[in-house]
Amino acid sequence: MRRLVVCAAGLALAVGLVACGESEQVVVYKQGKYSGKPDGKPWDNEPLAGAKWTKGDKVSWEAEIKQRNQSQNEYKRIDQ
Amino acid sequence: MARMKFLCDAERCIECNGCVTACKSEHEVPWGVNRRRVVTINDGVPGEKSISVACMHCSDAPCMAVCPVDCFYRTDDGVVLHDKDLCIGCGYCFYACPFGAPQFPQAGAFGLRGKMDKCTFCNGGPEKDRSAEEFQKYGRNRLAEGKLPACAEMCSTKALLGGDGDVIADIYRERVFKRGKGSEVWGWGTAYGPGKPAAAPSPAPKS
């Protein structure tokens, strides 16, 4: 009987303290430095249908963006 | 290297709020949060001017400087983004930003202020690119699709330009030269100093 009480008390203690733990939210914290999750690069994605850049190639992605930028220039759009 | 920037041409903006609608629709931005808005100066007075304002993705961003949890970062393309998992919603960035770009959802009970939300230059955030998690937290990642911000691409008068700073500066410069005015209104004097670049506009080349 006494063993049962001790076991029950131990279990109650463990359950009672389970919420007291604190999980680490920031892996490495350095004052003044971004400490969140890393972000992917836009050019590291598969191009959608019709896009002409190559996955992982920053230069080709930038060329695609610059080409698309010209659609905001109506002088060029009208001339085309 | 691309350096992403917005430029709003006050000579062209007609206050249609198409950019605001495009942003809201593209990213399914919640009620009460406006990542972009149109500001009109001398509203109702002849000669009023409007500009579309959002996060300007500053090269030396004050929001980054004041954030107590350092949740901001700048991408290789000069886009200022933040990690919502770290943000504590303190509002310091709102006070620091000269454009009022940081927004805080207040849909919760007791006037609860949520995590900061702002224009991402349609570049998502620190989640897997083009994933459902990224869309839910930060909106669509159009740059990862090889596209430019929806607001600039949807602008009916092309007043709002968005993209590589060098390219949009060239577009704006060509526009000012061809129409022969506008440099005195916004941007030109700040960027290139006093003067009248459009004093003697050259005729447009015929192609």
C-alpha cells in the first residue's frame, strides 16, 4: 500500500512539473544580430512554367527580374 | 546585384487604390492591416498629389535598429524582412519607421496587439519558399516565382514602380525627360540635386 502511495505521489509530481520546463526558442542569440530562422534565396526555386531562369543561378534570375521590370516601362511596351 | 526598391511617381498617381487592393488580395491580408496605402497631400485642393506608401526597404532601416529581439534581416536583394516567430509585437518598429509601414493586427480580445506585419516586397519570409506556412504568415513569395510586387505590376498608370533600383530609376528618368516635367515634384531633386533636367527635353527617338 505504501509503495502504491509513493508511486502515485511521484507520478503526480512528475505530471505537475511537466509544464515548468522551458524549451529553447533561439538557438544562438547574439546581441544586435538576426537570430531567427534562415531564409531561402528566390533563385533556389524551380522556375514556374514560362520562366527562363535556371534553378540556383542568381545571374539568370536577376536577368529574368530585370526583363520583367521593363513591363513597367510603357515606352518600351508601346515600342514592342 | 539587384537592390529592390519602390518609386512612386506623384505626377501619375490617381489615388485609385489599386495597389492597396492588389496587395490585400495577393496576400490575403487580414482586416485592419494595410501593408500599403495611398496618401494624398492637399486633398480636394486643385493640384493635389498622391503617393502610394509602404515599407521602403531602407538601406539603413530604423526598424532593424530598434527591434529588441532582432527579428529583422535584409536579403541579398535589399529586401527588409522579419521573423514573426521572434516578433513580440512591442511596436518599437512602428514608432521608428518614418513611413508607418509596420502594422499590428488587433483582432484579438482586450485590444490585443498581434505580431507585426508589413510589406515584404512580395518576398515572403523565413519559411520554406512558396510553402503554405510562408503564405499564411507572410503572404505570397512572388520574387521566388520570378515576378515583381503585385502592387507595382497592377498599377494602372504605372505610377508605382517596383523592382531593381537601377532599372526603375532608369524608367523614371526616361519618363521625366519625355514628358518634360515632374522632376521638381518628387524624388529627382533628392536623388540628383537641384537643377532642371527637363529644361530642354530631347525628342523621343523613333523606332
